Amino acid sequence: MKICMAGACGRMGRRILELAVAEPDIEIGGAFDVPTLAGSELIVGTECNCPRHILVGANAAAEIAQSDVLIDFTVAQACMGNALLAAKAGKPCVIGTTGLSVEYKAELIAMAREVAIVYAPNMSVGVNLLFKIANEVALVLGLDYNVEITEIHHNLKKDSPSGTAVRLAEGIADVWGLDYRQDVAHGREGMVGERPVRQIGMHALRGGDVVGEHTVSFIGRGERVELTHKAHNRDNFARGALRAARFVIDAGPGLYDMQDVLGLK
Ligand SMILES: NC(=O)c1ccc[n+]([C@@H]2O[C@H](COP(=O)([O-])OP(=O)(O)OC[C@H]3O[C@@H](n4cnc5c(N)ncnc54)[C@H](O)[C@@H]3O)[C@@H](O)[C@H]2O)c1
């Protein structure tokens, strides 16, 4: 399987390339980033003692054409352009980029009529289990418990709240018949009044080099249940992305998520 890495020079891109080189069934078919980084050379594979020099390409379409699957960890707007290039070339795609608007997600659904796309704001196995468990806890506890979601990320993260926090809130909103746009309160300030029952609180903390932590608190009378996931480094996301790539090259057209990849549905 030849992968094409979009965002090759980024934190996730470099990590995915590093781990991909160690996998016997994976080759690097292409790599690209923003035009100003075209022509840069990345040295990956040092950890597995098989160093490889990867040239960051200048032409996204050409890099995609010489690969079997696109893996995109860039920024929302760029990711949509890259996914469209892959769809036009009939190549499946794994999207880890977060911060996609509702309109962008609708565009992905349209593209997925033609090609297979895995779109997952968090590719870790543990977090995907958390998605499932949080929904189950919400179902049992019900609206008697107030749910508040807190997430912590490094100070370089651009979007807020994290895609993982959004996904957690969307799942619980579905279970409780709430509307994400209307019923999610992003932080609180001033005389906001009593907390409505039909609300999901969302709080984003930013600082230092925290890779990613998410806690869902179900706060009731006299007790609270807290579900927490902490990522120690980016390898769990990178391994998940490679697992998703193996899944998507054999899948038919459609929009999939990590629950599909991991068989959690
Ligand atoms: N799904 C997951 O499991 C997961 C895990 C970690 C991060 N992320 C998300 O992945 C994205 C990237 O994260 P990061 O920490 O690697 O960020 P980063 O800023 O380190 O890297 C992003 C890279 O994308 C490049 N880029 C921007 N526009 C581009 C374009 N048009 N074409 C090609 N490359 C372009 C940037 O130059 C940069 O090198 C973010 O949206 C982040 O939230 C997802």
C-alpha cells in the first residue's frame, strides 16, 4: 500500500511517515505540504534503523496520483481541497484534520458517494472506545445528570473545541435528543443564569505541550461519573491513521469513521 501524506512536514505528518516506514506492507508513494515547503527533504525511519529521505512534493495531484491512498493531517480548508483531488483521481482518503465545518462535512458526504473516505477527528483506539462508552453512560444516567466536557491541548492547536470534544458532545446530544448547535454551551461568562437541564457544557483549555486530554463529567446529585482519556504522545493517532488506511483501500465508496475501522459498531 502506497500512502500519500498531506501535511508531511507537520507534527502528525512526520510521525505518520516515521511509523509508516517501519511497516512492511506500507510504502511512501507521495508527500506534500504548503508550497513554501516543497522541495524540503524529510529524513524518517531513523527509529527503526531504516532511514529514508522523503522529498516534499510541489504538486499535490501528482503526489496523490502515484499513491494508493491519501492521508490528510493539515488544516480544514486545505484538507477539503486535498480530499477533492483524491476523489477526482478515484483514490480513497483518510482524513484526520479537525475543525471541519458542517458545510465541509456535507461536502465530504457528497465525495464519499464516489470513493471511500475515513474521517475521524481522533484516531486513537482508546478515544473511540470513549465515544462508545460515553454514549452508553449517557443512556443509563439520562438528563438527571449534567454533562460537562473539558479538553486540554497544547498551545499551538488552532481549532477549538477539539474535534474529539465535538464528537463526544454530538454523540451524547444524539442519545438525549439535544441539538448540538443550540444546546452546547461553550464556556460561561457573566450572569448566565441557572444551568438548563437540556445543555452540554464545553470547555477548552490550552497550554504547553499537552498532546490531548478529554474528560466527560456526568454530574448528578451526590455523585459524579468522570470518563477521561489522556494521550501520552501522537503515536496512537498515527498508528490509527495507518490502520484506517489499510481499511479504506479495501472499502467501497462511503463515509466511514474509526468505529467502522475498529469494528466498534
Ligand atoms: N484525527 C486525529 O487523531 C488527530 C490527531 C492529532 C491532530 N489532529 C489534527 O490534524 C491536523 C494537523 O495537526 P498537526 O498537529 O500535525 O498540525 P501541524 O500544524 O503541525 O501540521 C499541519 C501541516 O499541514 C500543512 N498544510 C497546511 N496547509 C496545507 C495544504 N494546503 N496542503 C498541504 N499541507 C498543508 C502545514 O504546513 C503543516 O505542516 C489538525 O487539524 C489537528 O487537530 C488529528
